[in-house]
Amino acid sequence: MTDKEYEGEADIPEPFKLKSWRDYIRFLLGPGIIALGLGIGTGEVISGPFMVVLLGPALLWIATLSIFFQTVTSIASSKYTILTGEPVQLGINRLWIGKKTWTILWVIMRSIQLMWPYYPALVGSTLAAMIIGGIPGVEHRTLWAILSVVGLIISAAPLLLGGKVLNVLSRMFFILHFCIFIPMFAILAVLYVPGEIWLETLKGFFTFGYIPKGADWLAMAAVAGYAGLSAYAGLSISMYYRDAEWGMAKKVGFIPSLIGGRKVAFLVRGFKPKADPENVRRAKTWYKYLHIELWPIFFVGSLITMWFPCMLYYRFVPAELATKPGFGFAALLADRMKVVLPIAWWVMLIALFLVFWPDGTGVIDGLLREFANIIWNAFPGLYKRFKGDVRPIYYGIMGIFTAIWLIMIAIGTRPLVMALLAGTFANLSGVLYAIGLLGVNYVLLPKEYRFSTFEVIVICAAIVFYGFFFVNFILHQYFGMGF
């Protein structure tokens, strides 16, 4: 049932040239910066710090390996996009069991993971802390719920405006994350974290294999799944490279915004690359750009942005406060730091709001973009019905999930728990994605374009890594057994 039918055979477009420093700046404000920006949130500000406060910094090696696996698999995934114009998920959906079955499987798995509106909930808890002037407790549930709905509205709003959705996200992340959040956390770490904690946390990134007795597998699995971007980072990153029109993606089209975005023909299938020496040369140049963008920006950047918040939480937040019931884990650092820096309360809360808000936009867009892509591809009749305009599918899915997220907010699950559960179940999606990536390599790609031996080995290791943490979480959580 493997589908090897493409729109046709085509030449890979000539790579762009980097001739000046302006070209390099524009080049760097792309998918890599979106991926890093999305990672600064549940992984770096919630799951990672929670694990470090609860279990110690020696477990940060989990983040190191996860981010490494994500970088390599994202490069491999984006190679497929450059070669065909399709996000790698559409390539996976061509394999073995058929597009419709893959689509149903992805929708079920990803809906279980992302039915939790953790970013709007974190926005709500941050705003609630600002209003009450303290840590929101169980008695503030109604206020938190109302403000979480506000968080959902402001997170979805940017996706309705601004032309190409990719451009909206890259601007938001550059201004809010890289001009405000990262410098602020770096300065606070330099000023208020002693040298021994710098060294202890740095060592933790390389203490490979350490797992303490009685460890919290929910916390560890959440870091494995959500450090960096996510265990399945390549699914999202390859979509953004498609929208950035890298390689063959220039021939396929992109997702425009609902208001202010022009109608763009969005093809159901990509193209098969010609396998002559000239096209191989072009592909290798595009690959070089992938490495230039993703290793320094995504890999190194994700480690640094995990390091600074973890140091600060480890220095100021005791474990007993981290596990206290309520809606205020995100505000704990602000509350504890005001002892040494009186303005820390407002500075930290504003900074957290400027992280959670655009991250919510990115996560919502990533989910909608993924579902729109696979549904558009699995049901070709939609292309004719909507005359090549994918926006009715994209924004229709937004309406359905908005209703689901409103229900989950009404139930009142703590934002911390939402984030940990979403991160843990990301490991399962990561395993499925990595298996599919191997299939794309050996079944769909011409031999001239297949992944390197190193990339194949890393993809296999990623399956073991993410599977290990997800299986042990299930065994410990539901059967009282495991590693």
C-alpha cells in the first residue's frame, strides 16, 4: 500500500546565496529560531526546572540526549522536504498502511497529547499571579480558568492575521524570546547564581545514564519528550521549512493566514527529485544550510536556554513548594527571587507571559498545520472542493480544538500536570515518527539522497531512548514496576 506517486519529476531549485550580513540575518530568522523559541516554555521553564528541583541537576543528561536526537532527526526530516517539497509527515503517511490509516493514527495520538491546553493555562496562571499579587492556589481556580480562556484567545489571534503564518511566528519569537527573555535569564543567572551551582548543573548535562532510586518517571519522561522542541521535532521543523520554501517546497505552496494572507495554491503532493549530478549538488548545498541553522541555533541554543532557568529554579525554589497543590508553579521563581531582587516579581512574571503567549501561538499553529497537512493529503477531494485553498481546513480544525481546550480548562487540571503529561506522551509520538523516518529513507528516497549512516544510527537510538522513558512511565504509573 506504499504510495510512491508524486506530482512529477522535477529539478531541485537552486539554493539562495548568502552574500552579506543582512542575508545571514534573514537566513537565521527562520525555522530554526521558531523551533528554539517553541522550546523555551514547557521544556525549559516548566518540565526541566521541575525535574531539577525535584530530583537534582544530575538528570539534565536526559535533555542533552533528547535535544541531540531532535537535531539529527530534524535535519534528516528537512532533507526530505527539500527533496520533495512535502513535510516529512506526508512522506511517512505514504508508507505501508496507507494515508488514511496513518492520518487516523496521528490524529488520535496527537489529540491525546495536545488535548491539554497547557500554554493558555500557563498564561492564565501567570496573569492570575499578577492580579492577586501571590501564588495562585486551589481557591483561585475560577480566576485562573477565566484568565486561561483569555490566554487561549490571545494565543490564537496572531494566526488569523499577518500573511504567511511562518513570518508571524518568526517575528514573535525573535522579539519576545531573543530580545527579552534569554538576555534577562542570562543576566539573572550571572548575578544571583553561585559558581558551584553553575558547575553542578553543567555537569548534569553530561552525567549520562544516572537515574536515582525512586525517581519520578513522569518528570523525567516529560523532559525527554519536551526538552528542546519535542521528541518529534522534525515533524514541525520540516513543515516550517516547507513554508519557508526551501528546496522543492518552492513549487508546493504554503499556509497563509486567514486575514491579510492571499489565497495560495497548496498542492496535495510534492515532486520527485531528479537524481543527476547537478540536482545532487543543489541538495548538498541546501543540506549545508540546514546544518548551519539547526546546530548552532537549535541544538546549542536549546541547551543554553535549558541551563539558565534550571540554575535559577535550583537556586531559589525548594522541592516542597514545587509539589504544592495549586496553579502557580510558573510563578514560584518570581516569588522566591523577590527576596534578593524586589522587582523580580514583576520582571519575571512579565517575562514568563512573553514566553507562554507566543509559545501558545506556536503550539496551536503546529497542531493545526500538522492536521491540515495530513488531512489535505489523505483526502484529495478536499483540494477540488476548496479550490486549492487549505485555510478552511486549518481554521476549521482550530474551531474544533478550541472547544476541546475550553472543556479541559473547565475541568481544572493544574497547568504543571498538563505540561508534564503532554511532554510524556510526546515520547510515544517520537517513537512512531522515528520509525516512519527510517521507512522514508529506505522506501521513498532515491539511493543518491538517502540519509548518512550516522543519521540512521542516531534515528535508531532515538527510538530506544524515547521508548525507554515512555514505557517506564507507563510501567511505574499503572503497574508499579519498571527500570
